[in-house]
Amino acid sequence: MARPSMLLALGALAAAAVACAPVDNTADTAAPAPTVSTACTKDQLNLVNAGKLTIGTDKPAFEPWFKDDDPSNGQGFESAVAFAVAGELGFDRDEVQWTTVKFDSAFAPGAKQFDFDINQVSISPERAQAVDFSKGYYTVKQAVVTAGDGKYAGAKTLAELKDAKFGVQVGTTSLAAVQEVIKPAKEPSVYNDQGDAVSALKNEQVDAIVVDLPTAFYVTAAQVEGSKIVGQFSSTGGAPEEFGLVMEKGSAIKSCVDKAVETLKSKGELARIEQEWLSSAAGAPELK
């Protein structure tokens, strides 16, 4: 997703953040000019800070992407992914340092003071004009949100949702997912604005709404008191939205980072991390 500015509101909620001082990254801030790496061993990588892998992310660092607002603890989906990529590149935990980078700054044009940034940044052609992206490390899924005590709050499968009245925003992948995957018996109520769909859920005009999973975390934490994520599911049709690691345009380590992500994907490690932090810990089980 293009992480919406509204998601920053999560910082005020217990479910979203605690506190951690940003990393002091004042030393050795001059990024070396990109050169093509011929190998992916850590001693041959052209790094921002010699001998250290520098990873950027925003502050506060929200759950379930990070835990306790501390990217360095390895907990939360994106912290775990970052350390897994670092491991594939040959770095131990104590050879990784984190630096605070505002969301919009990560993919703005110009030199970067990180080797890669991880912050729920969706890969897009427009952004790729200013920065390099890794291969996608997470394909954004759709999620069903209901009132916590709603009729369909306990659904475990998509089939159990067939008779629900859905609210969804017009022109979104969420609407396509409702129509093509859930295929409910009742026509969904379609709204011009996502806020209207959320209001319909609050006012019990619909049984459930469908939004992308990152937005679902925001809805349940900040917008609809007592609501819950019933589960997540994969949508069909069109190019999937993916999060990518962000690097400086022309990054010398892009091919190595791509290789690391692909290796983690092929080994099933990314799927395992997703299951741990976005399904189990975050309370968003898969709906089949």
C-alpha cells in the first residue's frame, strides 16, 4: 500500500507503538558512489557505513510490522524480514544498525543514508523513478472486518461469509475481491469513500467491510471501537500490490538484496514470518 497518512494515528494507541530512541547515525554519513558489486559477500558490498548493514524505518514503528517500537529486537513482521535479509547477506545481528527515516523521505529522490529501508512501501512505477526496489517481500492481502460481537465475527472460512452484507469502497481491489472471491449472496453496498464504508459498519448498516490488511489494522485500532479482523484472504485479478525494500537509485547492492529476498521466499521463510506475525500474533487468520 502507499501507507496512508492516517495510519500514523496508530502511534497514539496501545496496539500501535511504545517508545525507543532513534539510532544515532551521525557518523560516516557520506554515502559512497554506487558501483556494481560482483559478489554478494558482505566484505564486497558497497555499504553506507563500512562493516555495518544500515536499515531505515520510520518512528514510531507500528505493530504488527514491528513490536514495542523497537525495530532492532527482531520482533514484528518487518523487523523479522529485515534481519532475515541481513542474514542472507552474511550479517550477524550485531552488525545491523537501524536509522530513523520518515516514510515519505524513504522514496524521495536523492542520496540515502541507509542500505535499504523497510516501511510498508508499495512498489510503484512512479516511486521506482526515484529509488530502487527489491523484489516484493509481502503481497498485500484483503481482510474482513466486523463488529466484535457481530453475526459473522466468528467466521473461519469464506463460505461462512456468503450471506453477509458487505460494505466496500468503489474502484478498489477490495471490491473486486468481494465480487470475485467471496461472491456473497447479497450485492455489496458500494461507497465512494472508505470513510463512508467504515461509518456504515459503525452504524450497523453492513455486517462487514473488506479493506486491505494494513488498513484493517488501522480500522480496528483507531476507527471502530470493538471491531475485529475476522481474517485475511488473497484477492484475484490485476497486478498484486507488493511491499519492497527501498534502496537509493542505482544501488550497488540491489542485485544482492533481490537474491536474498528470492532465497527467503523459495525456502518458505517469508511465508513462515508472515504466518507468525501477521496471522497468529496479529489475529488475522487465513480465510479459505
